[in-house]
Amino acid sequence: MTLYYFIAKRYLFSKKNKNVINIITGISVVAFAAVSMALIIILSALNGFQVLIMSLIGPFDPDIKITPTEGKVFTMEQVDTARINQLEGVLSISEILEENAVIRHHEAQNIVTLKGVSPNFIEHTGLADRISQGKLIFQRENYNYAVLGAGVAYRLSVNANRDGQTLQFFVPKRTATNFAFPEQSLNQLNIIAGGVFLLEDELDDRYVLVPLRFARALLDYTNEVSAIEITTTEDADIDELKAELKSLLGDKFEVKDKYEQQEFIYKVIQTEKWATFSILTFILVIAAFNLVGALTMLVIEKKKDIAVLFAMGANAKTIKRIFITEGILIALIGACIGLGVGLTLVWLQQQYGLIAIGGSAAEVVVTAYPVEIFPSDSILVLVVSILIGLATSIYPSIKAADQKQYLNK
């Protein structure tokens, strides 16, 4: 145990002669505790919403998605799928073909994004748990089936629980030049409604999943795809796998993970998180001025002790370290108390849902506010508290080092 830490600890926990110093020191500890508690709770709440949103989108977005940098489609011959399958962490790859199309059911019609998927798409997607009507089915013998987003199904009045509901798809012919006669310039194919998925409003209102063979026939393609979706193993290193894929595919393809595929949503959440963190940190800086007052008054009270330390051979650097350590201890104790209380409240919210979200279980995705604890947030709060404690201790420590004149009194 160093000398300055030993003395600083004695100053912090020993009884002061002036009661006002105890009060101001206590206020400093409470200020650090309150703001640290607020920081970890709010950061955990924002983490919870991030995890919730990603979990809703997760069954739809692949772990890694490969798309061309130029143009809409590419052929599978341009990609060495055998090499990709051999990469560590790759569980499966699916061929995808996306394009906008018009879908019609009886008199209702809607513009949607048609997503053609290869047969192995069902094997590794989590979409099966999100089916609200019908089944997750794309092919049965010679029949093709479509799986619609809930918003699309609602607008088209489609009930996938009823067998034999036929949907019509229309897309412009890629070779069409004269649109004066729609029947000659449009491709039309029929498909059976197999199921309805319920994920997130933007996806539910936009997507219809169909077999890849149906999408190619409708769009006049043979072996073209618009993307390759990769499902990874649970222990896969996503960053390392992305780097290997980029090296293998070159500049002609983009490789994105889940977060990069939803870059806008992720950036909004992160911006809100760090903006909130910055505001609360600024509040903590203001609250830390109590610490400056407490240490300054402690310096005045301990001026004779400081003089004795100088007489015993202590230098100005040692005196500064004593009071800097004192400030750091106050900040650290307050932060630890705040983190302890905050993490306990977050845990209680996770286990028991103390704060509920308005609405019935059928109307909302979750009934209680989601929270998620990231260890990095706790470390960040501790580090920020220590740095603020260090910064606010510099001025009192300099004043303490200037007390050498008391030796002559």
C-alpha cells in the first residue's frame, strides 16, 4: 500500500473536525452515485431496445450478405461457392433474388419487394417461429407457395389459413419497349398463399417470400441472383469471416454483417445512446464541483498535517498524489454504489418487468421495457467517473502542495 493511498484513505474515512466537510464529501459521493446509476440504467434500456429491434429483424436478415457493387444481379459462376462453404464458420449459403413487383388478390393490389429464396432457406432461418398464419412453405411437388408479410396480407385481405388462395404477380418484362399494351409488356405468374410472417412493420409491409425458381421465371432470369445470404455457426468470428470473404470475392462484391445491413437503424440507436451518455456525463461534471469544494476544505483543515509531511521529507508530488487519490476514491466509491444500485434495478426489470409498457400482450411485442446489461457500459461508467474525479482533484492538490509555508509558523 503506497503512502499517499494510505493517507488519503485515512482522510476519507476518519472523522473530520469540521462537520461541513463530511456533508460536502457525502454530497459528492451521492452525486457520483446518482449520475452513475442513471447512466447504467439508461444505457441498459437503450441496449434493450437495440437487442429487441435486432431480434425482430434477425430472423429475416442473414448473418452475412453478399451483394454486387455494380448492377442488380450476378451469376453464381462469378462466385466460388465451394470455397465459401469451406471457410471456417460458414454453416450454409442461400441464393436470393429480389425485385419490386405488383401483387394482386381479387380486387386488392399492392407494390411489394419480391424475395426469391433457395430451398435451403428454411433450414437455418428463424422465420418459422414468426409465422402467424399458415405455414412456412415454399414448394410442394410442382406447386409454388408465397409467404407474405403481415402488412401485405392485411391490405390484400389474404388469410393463409384457408387453402387455395391464389395471388397474382406482375412485373415489367425486361425486354419490353412498348408499354402501350400492358398485357404484352408485363410478366404474370400465379402462386398460392402459404403463410404469413410477423416481424417488424417495415418488413411486414414490404416483403413477400417466394421460391427462387418462381422469382426467376417471373423476372426472366435463369441462374442469376441478387444476393448470397450466409448463415454462420454459433462460434463463428464474424469479422474474420468477413475479411476472408472480401479477400476471396474482391472489389466486385460487398460483404455486410447484420448490423451493416441495418446500418441506419443501428446508427440511430448508437447516436441516441451516446448523446444521452454525453448529457449525463456533463451533469456529472457539474456535480463534481462539490468534490472540488470538499477537497479544498479538506486541504484547509489538514494544513498542519501537510506541513508535518513536508518536515518529514515529503515533496510536493507526494502531497498532490494524496489529494488526487482522495478525489479518485470519492468518485470511485460513488460510482460503485451507483452501479450497484443501477445494475440491481436493471436485473429486477429483466426478471420481473417492474415497469410495464402500456397495451395488452396482443398489441405489443413486449409487455415490459426491455433492458440489457453490456459489461463494457459498466467499465465505461467507472472509467469516466475516475477521470472526472482525477480532473476535479487537480486544483485542490495544487493548493495542498503550496502549504509548505506553514512549516515556519
